[in-house]
Amino acid sequence: MTLRLRLLLMIGVSMLLLWGGVAVWMLHDLDKEMHRTLDQRLAMSAQMVAGLMSQNPAAWDGRTGQAGPSTLSMPATAKGLACEVTLRGEVIARTPGTAPETTAMATPGFSDREFRGERWRSYTLETRGLRVTTADRLAERDTLLRNVTLAAVVPFVIALIGSLLTLWLGVGSGLRPLERLRQVLANRTPDALTPIKNAPMSRDLLPLVNTLNHLLARMSETIGRERRFTSDAAHELRTPLTAIKTHLQVVRITHGQEAEVAMDYAEEGVARLQHTLSQLLTLSQVEGAFSWDDGRVAEADEVARLAMRDAAPHAPGRIVLSSDGHAAELALPEALAVTALRNLLDNALQHSSAENSVGLEIRRSPESISFHVFDRGPGLSDEELILATQRFWRRGSGRGSGLGLSIVAAIAERFGGSFELLQRPEGGLEAKLTLSRLVCKN
């Protein structure tokens, strides 16, 4: 079902129910009002005849026998109403064609009776021996009500049909800008990520067009970033693979010490390749929809202990931990917290001399926990601080995959934290990783 037809049905059915209910209500009130008005006509007719009779002295003096009931001819249109006048039990006047049964034995006030298959409504007025009864056929009332109802319903139906037709045309006209937008999107090539021109668009569609443009801009940025990532990853993986292949060829054509040295280099290249692939996998999982929830709560001091063990397994004394020892739980999986802190410690140890230690300080606040890693390396310039978190960036020909700080920044961003690199006045860098604390819900 099209949007146009759905809107027409929704609005049309609503209009039909609303105006149909109003029409039924009005017809019901009209029926009651018509019956009340016609009853008033009967009562007023009887009162008028009684008033005229009261002004006729001959009728009240008992000279009624001089003339029988009136036999005046009346037009056919007036025969729907019957009237009979009785004085002291004697009929002195009756409308032509009125059957005595229609008015006989009528009680004062309104009453209904049936005669010869016809239903009558009568009104009887009695005063000082004068009895006036007026009656009309209920069939005449029903015919009148049908005519009035028909006169009211026909314009209503015509107006409803006209409204639905106008609504159909109006909805089509209102949806025409949306159809033009659909055609614009349908005519775009799959790789077209340029913004949609919104100059000729309807004002109501501007929020939709702006949202689509923001989406296209994010898609363009994401695709560009992934293309650069793929290109950089291919370059980074090609280098160790080429080195491994060269060293294996040396092993094949040499013997003895040279072959052992070449094999050592090949193993080092394999380790470097393995580390790069592991970092790439971690980064793709952090930036993707991968679920890291292993059910384990990350505690700050435990995260620091595990990261220190992994970063310096053979020289634990190079990392100096400063913590107040209070338990504090992090709002992210333990594995990711350990990975981020280990990368910071690896980077600090790599750029510090063997005789210098690396400081690790844990600072707590009511909302977050900060890990501060201090080193005494050569530091970075302001331009290099900006480039440090980019993928595969290394200063000069430095070792490593160039992904460690990128992974830290990605973890902090995914879980609502922050990551900063700051120059230390006494030399070296301070890496500050801030993560949210776990809020306990009662």
C-alpha cells in the first residue's frame, strides 16, 4: 500500500466516522424535533378549533341539529390531517374523509391507534362539554422524515466524495517533493557520497535532506578512513613479509652461522607480523560491533597489575605504581582496560632508557578514574602530539606497529572516556587515560 493511499484511508475513514457520527446525531435530534413539532401542530389545531367554536353562539345554544356534519370538499393534500368536534357527545363537525374510528374514544391528550392497517397520532382537548380531536397519519410523518433525511444526506454524500477527491489530489501534491527526492536518490550512483542539493526542496523536507547529507558525510569519512587503513595495513604487512621471505631465501642458500642469523631475523619478522595482525584485529573489534562483555568487572588496581605484568614480564621494577589502594570499578570490560593500559606502558618503556623507570599513577574521582603514565623519553613536538594517535604513525623509523596509541584512543572513545598526551616540563611525556566508573544500581 502506497503512502498516498494510506494517508487517504486514514484521513478519509476519520472524516467518515466523525461526520457520520455527527450526521446520525443530527438526524436523531431532527426526528425527535419533527415529532415534537407535529405534535404541537395537532395540539395547536385542536386549541384553534376550540377557540373558534367558543365564538359560535349557535353551537353553544343547542342549535346543532339544524345542520349535520360538514360535507365541504377539501383538497387531497389536506386529507392527511383529521379533525372532529363533539359537543355534549354529539358530533357537530368532522373533516371530510375522517373515519369515526380514528377519533372515537380518544382520551384527552396524545394517543396512538391503528385503523385499517394505518397508524394514527391524535390529540384530544375537552372543555365544558366541547371535545376537539385532531389526528394525522404516522405514515405521513415517516414520509416527511424520509424526505428531510434524503435532502440532508445527499449533499453530505456529495460533499464527502468531493472531500475525498480533493484529499487525494492534495496528498499527491503534498508528497510530490518527497517523490522528487526519491528520484534524486534513485538516480545517484552507488559510490556518489556528495551532499544532496536542497535548494528546490520543500521546507518540510529540509530536516530529512540535512540528515541524509550528514549521513553521507559520515559514510564518506568512514569509507575514506577504511581505505586509508587498508592501504596502510597492506604497506605495513608487506614490509615484514618481504623481510621474512628474504631471510628464508638466505637460509636456503647459506649454512652455519649466517643461516642461523638469517633464521633469527626471520623469526623476529614473524613476531613483528604477528604483533601487527593482533593489533589490527583488536582495533577492528574495538571500532566494530564486537561484544567484549565477558562478565568480569574491571577493578582499577587489578587492571594496573595485569598491564604491568604484560608490559614488563622480565623487568617488573621498571614500572613504579602509585595508588591509594581504594577499590574502584571501571565501566568497561577488563580485557579492554588491560589492553589500553598495556599499550601505554609499552610505548613508555620503548621510548625510555633502561636505567629510567616509568611511573604509573591512578587517580580517582566520583565519576571517573584516570591512569597517568610518565616517561623520561625524548618527548614529542606539538605537531607530533597531534599525529601520535593516527594509525601506523611512527616517528622516523621507529619500531612497533604504530597502532598502540590508536587502539587506546579508540577504546576511550567507545566507552565514553578520553585520552591525552602531554609534554612534561622536566622532559618526556605524560599519557592520561580517563575512564568512567561503574555506577552501582540498587
